[in-house]
Amino acid sequence: MSMYQFLASEMMLDGVENPYIEIISVNEAIKRGVNFDESLMNNPSFDRDEEKILICDTEEHMDEIEINYVGSDSEKCSEGYTELQNIHELNWCYSEERAQKLVDYLKKQITAGKSAIELWNIWLGETKSAIKKHVKVENLSVSDLELLDVSSGLTTPICLVVESKGDLK
């Protein structure tokens, strides 16, 4: 099974692209000095202009935050976890610096008129009861996001519900 992290909300959230990742064509990669296997290059059905090569300057930069809208009916998000309709995939590797960026992002999203945002950490392919933690957006801190650190050995689905000042239950 695989770990999956996502954000759920009533409204669309702003996407976040990893600024260090670039997707280029084989022809562009060749211009940059990348060598490819001869059998690939001689295949007549291979489109050398199609952008499908992912490049990044360092392995560490591959772990920067990315948030992508995946839809209102994402197959990856097992039923029973959230009733919110807009699902956004969260790709990152936890660090305090990235957690602070995510805190800033969440505060900006809720300030921009979005109501509660749920941050989920689940195992794909199984639905278990989740641990839910609620926090007001103005009290949200890096320490609240430590529960999303997958290196801590998560065994139970976890949800951090970040709510605007008036929404906390």
C-alpha cells in the first residue's frame, strides 16, 4: 500500500508548482547534454518533441511542495474520509522549512475566503477510522503539521482540519 496526502475543501484552492522541476522534450534534453539509448532514438514512433522528461537540479528539490487539483471525485481518496468536494493532491517531503511554507499557504487560502481545509494523510486501498485534529487558522503552526511527517511511521489515517476563526467546533 502507498501513503497518500491530500487537501479537501468546499472551494478550489490555488495550485502550487514545484519551482525546481521542469518538464522538457527529448530534443531539449539533448541540447542540454543529456544522452539517450540509441534504440530509443531510432524508434520512429517516438516523438522527440513531446515534453515528457522531468528534470530537477537536486534530489532535495524534488521534495518541495506541490498542490494539484485532482477533482471532486478522486479515485485515490477512499470514500468515507471526507465529504468536501474539491480534492487537491499534496506532494512533498516534510521539513520544518516546507511545513512553514504550507502554514503560510493555508493561512492565505483561508484568508482569501475559503472555509475549512482538511489535510489528510491516508493509506491507499483501505478505509479506517481517522484521527482528526482541529485548529483555528490563526493558531496554526509548524508543530501542527508534524503529524503529516510520513517518516514518523503513520499507521492510522490522520486529518488536520484548519478552520477560520468562526468555524471551529
